[in-house]
Amino acid sequence: MAKTALISHGRVAENRRARFDYFIEDTIEAGIQLTGSEVKSLRLGRANIAEAFAQPEGREFFLMNAHIPPYQGGVFQHEERRKRRLLLKKKEIDRLAGEVQRKGMTVVPLSLFFNDKGLAKISLGLAKGKKHEDRRETIKKREWQRDKARLMRAKG
């Protein structure tokens, strides 16, 4: 029987497209309300937040469309893409909800991780969408940095 490594602290999932598709203006760390089978699945390093987003509903924020697959071997299972309540302070909720409503911004998850105490946390980014031209500019900058590093290594 193969033994799998458990993640006690560290990154479980990362949204690598977020910084490419959005201008991240501010980041916030929040807790997530999870069930037991979800935590077990996360400890195995199984989650996907690439298509997820956070949305206000009343005086609370919820993480929508985050995929946490069912834990193998458990009796009580969870829905894979259910909405999960984010644990934020009231001031943070009010500020984020105001930014989303007034300025047309969105809240995207950047990474899902376990902190030093072993609690599941999510790093959220207050973001504004990039236009097609902005994405092309990002690609050009990244390629120039790569070429510059290559030239410096060749001369170095």
C-alpha cells in the first residue's frame, strides 16, 4: 500500500492565472469554514482554485466554485464545488463588499494553504480585470526578463 504525504503546513493550491488575468491591488488572508472530509482531502494536497471567486451575500463572503475532491475512505462526503463561508472580520467584509459594488472589482483566491497552527487559510486578492493589451504587455515583460537573464548568464 502506497503511503501519501500529508500537508501539515504549507501551500495546498495556487491560482497561477490570477496575477496574469488581474491587477491585484490588495491581498487579505481569510479562514474557511470546512467540513472534516474537506480538511482531510486538503491535507492530501488535493484542491483546485483556478476557477474560484469570492462573492458577498448579505453580511458574509463566500468562496464559490472551488474544487475540493471527496476524501477516499470516508463515510460522510461533501459536495465538491459547494459554496464555502469565508471567515473575515466585519470591517474587512464591509470594505471588500464596498470595493466590489462601487469600483467593479472582484475578489479572487490567490492561494490555499495551512498556516503554522495547522488551520486552513486562503489568500484573497482584490483585483481589477486586465484587458487583452495588458496581458500581451505582461507576456512581453516576462519574455524580456527571461532573455535578459539568458544574456547575463552568457556574458557572466
